Amino acid sequence: MTRAGSHDSLGMTLWRQTWPMTIGVLALLGFQLVDSAFIARLGTAPLAAQSFTFPLSFLIIGIQVGLGIAIAALISRALGANEQARARRLGSLVLLAGGALIALLAIGLWLAQERIFTQLGADATSLGLIRAYWAPQLLAAWLGAVLYFGYSLFRAHGDTWLPGKMMLITSLINLALDPLLIFGVGPWEGMGLPGAAWATVVAFSTGVVVLARRLRHTDWLSGTGLVSEMRHSAGAFFGIAGPAMISQLMPPLAAMLAISVVATLGETQVAAWGLASRLETLSLMVVLAMTMSLPPWLGRCYGTGDWDQINRLLQLALKVVVVWQLSLGILLAILSPWVALALSGNPEVRDDLATLIRFLLPSYAALGICMLVVSAGNALGWPLRAMLMSGARLFVFYLPCLWAGAWLTKGLVGLAIGAAVGNLLAGLAAWQLLRRILASPRRRPAVVTK
């Protein structure tokens, strides 16, 4: 096969692996954005209250993603080394241990809610709204984590179609229930802000039931040898999961620090920042899909020592991310007044949101590079480098630039410019790191055997 033919084949395989996850991520993040848009119709106070919960929701997601990265990497490597029995034991462990860990975290966040949200800058009105919303939201977060662990299992076995399809289905269920539970219909008055969380609970519960039924028809799980497998794989697991979870926990911590800065500007700015955060994740849908679909593929290449394939795959993925993300960011920046109008009816929130879109969205091309490099690092046996890159992105580039921008201008425009500059610097640093890693002498992985 010619080099051009190989490149075309690689591109088609990348497309087939990524597009189902892209559709799923688009649906999942789209319903979250629409969810916030519905809440915005309730008023600025409920939207601000929901915005205060985002960092803690991201905290739960960070831990579940860190666990999922580790399990997907170990399972894909085991499959690449033809260790089928070990892969089945690892699959069972992630569902049992992961679900228990997220449940404990959710209980802790419920007990500490008032102290945490007060520290983030929530006032008495916001605390009252959060209190009614937080319990069903934590239940939804736990169900979402269980779903994610199941998706990780399918992705590790090369199946991106089912996770993508289930993300779409659960998102549609949530979208259908949102207006009914938030605003009500007929004599039913609706639940307001908590209704959004209960809609997610119903949608994710449906997904868990469907996923459990599908797993019953596979041979990907094992009920024997789990204790010995846990002892045997603990070192390798925590070697990946530890740095990966720290990497994933850094964004929620940075989000808490960022929203505490935004809170000093006022409730309107907090509401606009919350909508911008939802729009950020939606605009990064292709990047997020790649961070889900690429690691199992890279893990198999790592298991067989195929570094040439790894090099070609990463170069292609980076080109796709930069071209797509930059084009989308510029387009949304041009359309920012109309995008903001669609998401909020409050003129002040709308104007602040348009400002954030104009400055932040184009910078997500650089952010996408950083996210892809961190994801690849976890899959290819560089979890420490990935963790350090994630930390540098947030605490060396993003937050200092955000603080500097807010301090220099005493307003939202400077804050947005600073955040954009931080994203750009982080993307450049990640690109240089990846170039050095791929230029280093190739090394075969040390395959863990039974």
C-alpha cells in the first residue's frame, strides 16, 4: 500500500471510530446546553445557582474519566496481548469499584454542600436554590458515572457505536422531559430548577437498564478471580489512574477558582460564565469524541509496539482538531450576538455571553491540542507527563492569564482575553511536548502477564 493510500485508510478508520462518539457527545453536551437555556428562562438567580454547581459536577466527571482512562488502557493492552481472561476481570472491576467510589464521593459532596458553595461565593438565595437541586443532581451524576464506565468497556473492545447511540437516546429523553419537569404542563406546575436534575435521572436510569441488558449478551465480564486480579493489576492501574485522575481533577479545581473570580463581578456575570462553560464543552465535541475513541486504538498499538502507526495517527488527529476547532470558533465568534440571544433572554446576560464567545471560542483550537496530547499520554504510558501538562495548562497558563486580565481591566472583557491567551499558550506548550515525545527513541511496552 502506498503512503497516501495508508494515510487515506487511516483517516477512514479514524472517521469510523470517532463519528459515533461525536454524535453521542454532541447529543449529550447539547442537552446540557439546552438544559441551561431552559433554566435561564426561570431567571438569572436559578441559572447562577446551577452555575455554582458546575465545578463540583466536573469534579465527579474528572474522577470517573480518570478511572475510565485507566481501565480502557489496561483492557485494550490486555486485548492487544491476547489476554482475554484478564480483560474480562478488569471489565468487572471497573463497574463494581468505580460505581462504589463515585457513590462515596457523591455522599461526601452532599454533606459538605453548604460549606463548599459558600466558599465559591454563593449567597443565601443561591444556597436555597442549590439545596433543592443538589440531591437529584448528585444521583444523576452517579448514574452518569455508571454509564460512563459501561461505555469505557465497550470502547476498549472497539465498539464506539453503542456508546454513541446510547448518548443520543438518553439525551433525547432528557430533552423531552426537561420542559415538562421544569415548567410543567396543564395543572402540573413543574419543579423549577430541580426538574432539570430529575429529567437527567430518568434519562440516565433508562441508559443503565439498556446497557446492563447488552452486557448480559457479551463475554466481557468475569465473576471469578477479581480479588487476585485487583492485587495483580493495582500497581499498573494506579500508575495510570492516579495521574489521570489528578489531571482530570485539575479542571474542576481551576473552574472553582475561576468562578470565584467571576463571582466578584456579579450574579449576571456568573450566569453568563455558566452558559459559556456549557457552550465550551459543546464546541469541543469532536475533541472530546477523539479523547474517547483514540485511547483504546492507541493502547492496542502500544501493546504491539507499532510506533509508526501511533505517530501517523496522532499527526492526523491533531490536524483534524486544529482545522475543525478553529473554523468552528471563528464562525461562532462571528455569530456570537445571535448565539447569545438563543441561549438567554436577559439582555445583560446576553451581552456578557456574546463577549465571552467572541474571545474564548477561537482559542479552543489550542485547548483541543492540549486535551488530545493529555489523552494520548495516558494511553501510551506517559501518565506523569500528561498530568504535568494538564497542570501546566491550568495553573501556569490559563488561571494566571485569566487573573491578570481581570485585574488589569476590572471587567469581563479582560478576563475573557486573559483566558483566551492562556489557552493559546497551553496549546503551544502541548504541541512542543508531543513533538519531543514522538521524536524520542521508540520503546516497546513491558507487557504485564498473568
